[in-house]
Amino acid sequence: RPVYQLRNVSKSYGFGKIRALDPVDLDLRQGSFSSVIGPSGCGKSTLLKIMAGVTPPTTGSVILEGKPVLGARREIGMMYQQATLFPWLTAIDNVLLPISIRDGKAAANDRRSEAQALLELVGLKGFDKVYPRQLSGGMAQRTSICRMLITEPQVLLLDEPFSALDELARDFMNIELQRICLSRNATAFLITHSIPEAVLLSDVVYIMSPRPGKFLEAVPIELPRP
Ligand code: ADP
Ligand code: ADP
């Protein structure tokens, strides 16, 4: 069953002068892991922001679980290349922030041990009371992934989330991410520059053309899953 349905989705800026994304159709199956690969400027980030409901498309529709995406933000977890932690909150309070906003401070407090466990999972045991400025770029990104996971989103939209990490940390985080997606039957859509990474993680790899983005091909990858 398709979780996402994009029909004729395109984006232009400057009253049509800049074509950021040529019309694309896309269906994402529940529980699938898709990657999109393509050169800089082909519209990958634009596509992701449209899927998240952050940017309105110029044409077309984005349906998530049968509803227009704009009303559905809660089911979506997003990560960008750069960590976007709040500097005045400790690592664990950054992780708990979405719960705090959604369900209140008391509810966030109740999930403190869960947040702690997530930080431990990504190798940040003992860093819970540390402020973002004391974290390396990679550590801040690993804190961001905990913040995304704590709300248990059904859909993960990931814009090169681990590009700030060294290769070993990136491999580790990718495997963790894949494991979590599988165990939650979450649907993931990942922008990456790395073909090996896409092949390692994905059921389907979408390849976008160099000029404003049409999908050239979708390559289904069939590998035994862990
Ligand atoms: P990618 O993520 O594949 O590098 P982007 O989606 O960031 O590509 O950008 C696609 C094209 O749209 C680029 O030519 C970029 O310069 C342009 N673009 C993106 N955002 C804006 C914006 N807010 N205003 C004007 N042009 C934009
Ligand atoms: P990078 O951002 O360069 O990829 P990592 O996030 O992979 O760095 O961090 C590498 C290791 O360096 C961490 O696991 C941690 O043990 C150590 N480290 C980095 N920054 C700090 C810090 N501010 N305090 C303590 N240890 C740190």
C-alpha cells in the first residue's frame, strides 16, 4: 500500500524563471527504504521539502496516508545535513523537545530514560547533559537523529543526514537507521551522494537527471534484509 503518492509535482522559483524540479510522480510503499541520487542542483532537496509539506509545490499533489501532506506533519521525521540543535538546551533536552512541544513538559520528563537510551544507542552515553557547542559535528548529528526518532515517526525524510560524520560513524549510523526502520516498519526516503550507501540501504534507488529533476529511472535493489 502506498504511503506517499506524488503526482505531477514540480517546483519553480522566480515566477517560473528557475526550474528547481520538473514534474515527478512517485509512490512509496509502506516500510520501504528509498534513496535518491543525483548531482547538485537537480532538485533533491526541493523534492524532500515538498514531501515534508515545508515547501508548497508549484504544480501537483502530495498525498501522505490518503491525505494532503500539509495536515500530516506529525507523522514525518526529518533530518538535514547540518544539525539544528537549540544551543540553550542540553543534548537530552534537545532530544525531548518534540515531545515537550507536542505533549507538554511532564510527558517529556516521563520519557527521559527513553531519550537516554537513544543517546546511548548512537554512542553518546554520558553526553546527555552536554550543550551543543561542546559536541562535534558528528555528535550533534547523532543527537539530531535521536530527536527525530523519539516521536516514532512513520515516515523519515533524510537529506544527507550523516555527511558530517566520518566514514566509520556513518556506516554505523546507517545500519542503525536501517534496523530501526525495519523494526518500526517505517518508510524512509534518503538523499545521498553515495551510490554504495544507496545500494546498501535501499529497496529502490531513484536516479535524478542532471538538469532540473526528472526521475530517470528507479532501480529496485533486491538484497537479503538483516
Ligand atoms: P539539490 O538538492 O539536488 O542540490 P535543490 O533542490 O537544492 O537541488 O535545488 C534545485 C534548484 O533550485 C537549484 O538550481 C537551486 O539553485 C534552485 N533553488 C532551490 N531553492 C531555491 C530558492 N529558495 N529560490 C530560488 N532557487 C532555488
Ligand atoms: P566527527 O564529527 O569528526 O565525525 P565524531 O562525532 O565521530 O566526530 O566524534 C568522534 C569521537 O570524538 C566521539 O565519539 C567522542 O568520543 C570524541 N569527541 C568529539 N568531540 C568531543 C567532545 N567535545 N568531548 C568529548 N569527546 C569528544
